[in-house]
Amino acid sequence: MATQPTHVFDAAIALASTEEGHYRGHTHPAYGNMVGPFGGVIGASLLNAVMQHPLRLGDPLSLTVHFAAPIADGGFSVQARAVRTNRSTQHWYVELIQHDEVAAFATAVTAVRRETWGTLDAVFPAVPPADSIAPVAPIARAAWTAAYEMRFADGIPGAPDTPSASSESRLWIRDEPARPLDFLSLSAICDAFFPRIFVRRPKWVAIGTVALTTYFHADAAQLAAQGSAPVLGLARALNFRKGFFDQSAEIWSAAGALLATTHQVVYFKE
Amino acid sequence: MATQPTHVFDAAIALASTEEGHYRGHTHPAYGNMVGPFGGVIGASLLNAVMQHPLRLGDPLSLTVHFAAPIADGGFSVQARAVRTNRSTQHWYVELIQHDEVAAFATAVTAVRRETWGTLDAVFPAVPPADSIAPVAPIARAAWTAAYEMRFADGIPGAPDTPSASSESRLWIRDEPARPLDFLSLSAICDAFFPRIFVRRPKWVAIGTVALTTYFHADAAQLAAQGSAPVLGLARALNFRKGFFDQSAEIWSAAGALLATTHQVVYFKE
């Protein structure tokens, strides 16, 4: 019998349950960043603690991750608890503990979705199809960039490609190697947009995401329909001031469904 | 000696400290909503628990509020703890407990801001000045609407005023009576934009904010410079689907400073 090999993303976010809501995890070298692990995989690991929880109701609706302190490569524990459970929504609090201190924490909402009226007001970005754009090379000093295939329509960091002073990037992105999209990988992709300051001002400075919030617009069926095809991301910042900037992104399917929107506040040194 | 009378907003968010990080609060009839209290004042009360905490470092940078369950009119307790304190940032978790259950909770980041490079990429909305637009009448069944003065340039709920099917509103807003802006009142104003579904589709349905995240771009000096003048809000939604929609807003000073950006996910019944 053939066994499906474990995708490196699943290996990186794997949690071993020790008791209900308690887990052990470990950083993975394939998702290393310049210092410590790539935040998107940390956030996905915290969401995974909710996904694996026996009391979970429904699918992810929102996720907020606080990167409270540097995370060292190595092991950590995760504790997830349902703070409040309603009829169709559930609110979560999750902590990542390393060396006896909280290094990251998250809140989340899971929800049972129902058929209702709906309409899409956001506009699908007009970009060339993914297969018409060459992928960029990974960045050697940030291992995680090799775990994604990124095809930029515009806004490659460090190479401003528009006459306007814009922080915007539009790119096709998927896991590398390809992996069927789910809430976990989508949550990580939401943190895979390079810091806008490197697009807006091509100068290297130390940066770090402080807190990130993602809203999942897609349900499980929409994600399943996506398969392992690239998603289209549009990322931009609004304001850089006194050591912090904001960054927002939309994640679209090629078919024009808005899968997620995400927002973060990022520290920058100077 | 003359005594400054307490503004109704300050009365509504008042917390009595019982021990370090533990407080008692009470809903205020001036900020009642159709069911229970106006969420903006609940969020401001949770932020107030951080503001009053003796261990607080710096000023608010981000605030995420989970409206986990209906809040009844009456008393509640609040518990705030610093989850992690760094050199210039601090991460908070705050719970509002009513009838022995968590009815709302929040995470926040406070930070010490430093002078750095900066640039504003967002575009100040071109609207007529506040004093050229008449305020709208409060909505009788939502008491809190009388606690704000709102002057709409466009996007009055229930009265679509553009040929396009837009969920966008642009309005000048301030506390009524006027009150000098601070982080607390700004956090509440971030939740004072009417649910976008009422702008997009003029039909009354039950709605409720599930979770809200606000980024404070302004520092205390910018807020002090604002005084009690109206701020300019621009709110819009991107997607309405299967019982939930997102909603984002920018809050500007009349002088063109971006004071805050805010995002929320909202439940709607049908």
C-alpha cells in the first residue's frame, strides 16, 4: 500500500496532543526566517491547536496572532481553550509557551456557516495569469521563502517597479511543493507577503510582525475547490510612522472568490 | 474651585479597581444598543483596564475585541494581565466576566513610539468640511447613536445615495457632547460605523460584531492636537457571505493625519 508522504508544511505545524487542549510542537528548518521561525507557520500551528481540539465547533472565521517575543528554534508547548461556545460560533484563546514564557498567543473564532444572501464588493485584481509569470528565486537567508512559489505581477521587494511610490504587491502564491489549500495553509499564506516597508523603501532594516488578524471568507468547500492551484494576493500598507506600519492583504482564488483578508501591524527599527 | 463634570463616555467606561488588574464596571444607559450595550464602549472599557493597569508600558498600538456572547445591562468584572512585556512593547489579555462566564475578551499591544522614517500612503478622503454638513438625527432604538454627532458626506444607512451598489460611508464624527479625543474614545469611534450591510442592502436584519481589531496610528500628542473636533471616518465592506461580512474603516484628523484603521467581522442573520 502506498503511503502519502507528509508535506513539509504539515510536518512544520504538527502538534502532538498531551492532554485535552495541550500540545507539543517544534519549529521546522524549512520554515526558518532570518531570526527564528516564519510567523505564518507559528500562527498556523496555533490555529492547528484549535483545529485538533475535540470541542471545536465549525471552521475558522477569524484568527488574531500576537508575536509576543522572539521564538527560538526548537520545541514549544501550546495550550488552547474555548473561552466561550455559542450555538454557531466559538471563541478561542491559544498560547505558545517556550522556556516557561508566552512567546506567542492567538485568539480565534470558529463558526458554522449557513446559506444567506451575499455579495462581493471587492474587485478582483486584474493581473496576468500565474503561468505567464516566472517565479522569483527564494531568498537564501530566509529559508521559508523556498517553501512558497511566488509569481509577482508587480511590487517585488527591493525593486520598485512602478513610477508611483507604492507599497502594493500583486502576486500568485502557493505552497512549494504544491499542497491542497486548507484553513491552515491559507492562514500561513496570509503572513507570507514581504514586509511592505521593503517594497515602499528599498533599504534593509530589522522588522517584525507584532500582531496579525485574518478573516476567512471562504468555507471548507471553497478551499477544497481551490486544490493546490496558486492564490492571488494583493498586499499594501497605509501608514509608516514612529516605528510601526500596518499591512493589509486580500487573498483570491483564480476563479474570483475572495478567500481571506488579513491585516497586521509591524515593527520597524528605523 | 470649579469641578469638571464627568463626560458620559468616561462614566460609561469607568472601572473601579479591586486588586491589581481586577476591576468592576457597569453598562451605561446612554450607550445602550438595540440589545445590550454598544460594543464600542465595551471595547473601550476593556482597553481602559489596560490603561489603568499599574504595569502598563507605552500607549495602545493595537486592540482586538471579541464579542463572545450577549452582554446584559448591569454590572461586570474585568481582569487584565500583561502576557508578555518586552523592552518597548507589551502584549495584553483582558476578559469581561458577567454571570460567571466570559462575555467579551480582548488582546492589546501597548508600545513606546520612537522617531523614525515615516510616510503616509493612504489618501485623505475628499469630503466637504464637517460644518457644511448637517448632523443626522439619532436612532431612538439605539441610545448610543445620541452619544455621537455624525455628519455624513455619503453612505447614510438605509438610504443608498450613490448609483453604484456601494457599502461605503464617509462621515465626520465626534462624541456628543464634545470630548477631547484620546485612545479610549478613538477605540469606541472605531466601532461606531453602522453595519455595512445596512448601507449595502437597506433591509433590517439582526447583526452583531463578532471580533474587531483596531490599529492606532496616532500617538498621544496627535490625539491631544485633535482636541474635541470631529474626525473623518471612511468605512466599507468587501464581502458578505454565508452569515458574515467584513468591515474596515479609516479614521482621519481634519488636518490629514491617519489616526486609526479598524477591521471587524460581523454576523448577520439572513
